[in-house]
Amino acid sequence: QVQLVESGGGLVQPGGSLRLSCAASGTIFSIYAMGWYRQTPGQQRELVAAITSGGSTNFADFVTGRYTTSRDNAKNTVSQQMNSLKPEDTAVYYCNAGRVRVWSGSPLRDYWGQGTQVTVSS
């Protein structure tokens, strides 16, 4: 079983910064993509940013250079530095590990963290 443990959420003032971290543990052969999604009440979960094992990145338009996402393939970790935060960034942020194999021939599966609350408010 694969588990994702997130840390780093909290309350920050507009214009402030937060850093989210996520570590995947368990029996892991490979993880194709790691990244972050976010969700607000009544809305669908949306992509924030994701990085493939080869280093390709995909960022949501609303990131607009404010966030930096990094990944350590050897440690199965992903981090996200969020700067210039706005009230509309308030959401639960979920770590995602996409297209995971627990052994070389296992089916691909996605895994999610439990979510961490980010609140941007004065």
C-alpha cells in the first residue's frame, strides 16, 4: 500500500508564502507524476501543478509564476513553494502520486494524500 503524507499548510496573510511538502511511502516501484491539486467547498478538485519523473511540469494558469514545484525522485517527495498568496488560493491542497506501480508489472494506480488546509486571510 502506498501512503502520501502532507505537511505545511496553515494560515497566512495575503502576499505571504507557504511551503507544502509531501512524501510517498510504502512499496513503490515507480511514480510517473507527483503534484498538487486543490479543492474548495462545492467545487471540483483542480490541478495546481504536477511533475513527471522525467522532469516535465504542468502548471495551472492561476499559478502564473507564483508557485515553484520540485520533486525528488529518489525520495519520492514533492514540494511546492507558494508565494504572493491571494485569498482565492484558500483551499484544501491534496498531494497526488499518479500512475504508480508497486512492482514492475502492477496496474497503474493513483494515490492521494489526506489534504492540508491553506487559508489566506488578513
